[in-house]
Amino acid sequence: MILGPRSLTKRLYQRFARLAACSGGASAVEFAFVAPVFITLIIGLLDVSQMVYAKSVMSGAVQRAARDSSLETADTTRADRIVREMIGPLLPASAVITTRVSYYDFADIGRKERWNDLNNNGTCDNQESYVDENRNGTWNADIGVSGNGGAGDVVLYTVTATYPPTFKIPFAPYNWNSRVLRATAVKKNQPFADQANYGASSGICT
């Protein structure tokens, strides 16, 4: 039977209508579009949650270690070990670095040693003279001395943890393959003895 143009058009319309109403396989296609975004979102949420929680625990551990290190009987090695033990389970395979820098007073943190900046370039050079306040034989842009200091000194304690994320975000840039968390604490050592003042000897910058 040969269909006329009108009948053929009607039948084609009916078939396209049935095809448009068919939902078979639509869910699979929708899932294929939504799943990568959803999975990336979940992994990102887990990654951020791990980072925030670890940062909170790390900050508390650093404050405790800094406080313990301010005592006359301070054991900085033990204090650092406690920090690592608290961070370790939260940040597997993390590399933890601890530093201590001591100052005479809170106002000295980050201060440069005194010098006559004749050329006004902010650096001791060109035979300018300086005061060797930290007694290390050279001019320093930070007057602090490495270590836990002595009685009455102010100590800046810094802990840096570099770790590979447990939940790696798919398609993330290469530099997202590691995270860096840092926590600091500033404590003043107990006055268990007379505090040593800054040196007054002079030197010449080359």
C-alpha cells in the first residue's frame, strides 16, 4: 500500500512523538553528565574538611608546645615530638618542620639590626656601619636568634606541615598535589634568670 503525502507525514509525526516521549536511557545520560561534577564536589569537600580540621588541631598543638617550651625546664625536642604525634594521624606522610626564633621583646619581632643607612636602600651595604645586636658577627634583616632563647625572651615558634592530600581532587593542577599548613605561636619565656640584653659592638657591611 502506497501512502499519500498526508498519511506519510502523519505517520512520521506519530513516530517522532513516540520517540520524544521515550525516556529509556535518559537517566544514564544525565548521570554521565552530573556524576563527574558531583564526585569532584564531594572529594573537594572532604579535602577541605581534612585541611580545616588538621589546621585546628595543629594550632592547638603548637600553642601547647610553645607554652611548655617557655618553662625553665623546657624540653623543646619533646614538645616538637608531641606536635608531630598529634599531626601525624590527620596528615599521613606529612613532612613537619619546626623553627624557633627568639627576641628580647615583642616589638623586636621582624626588626632589622640598627645601621646607618646612608644610601637609603633599606639594606646594610657599601661600608655602612651597623650594631651587632644579636652577636652573630654580621648584619641581619631580622634581629631574631635561632633557638628557644633564654630567660624572659620572646620566642616565635612556627610549625610547617607539607603533606599529600588524602582526597585528591580529579583534574586539579599539578601544584594541588601537596598542601602546606602553617601555625605559629608567640610566648615569653619565664623570668627564671636575668634576661640578656642585645649586644652593642659595631661592624661594617660590605
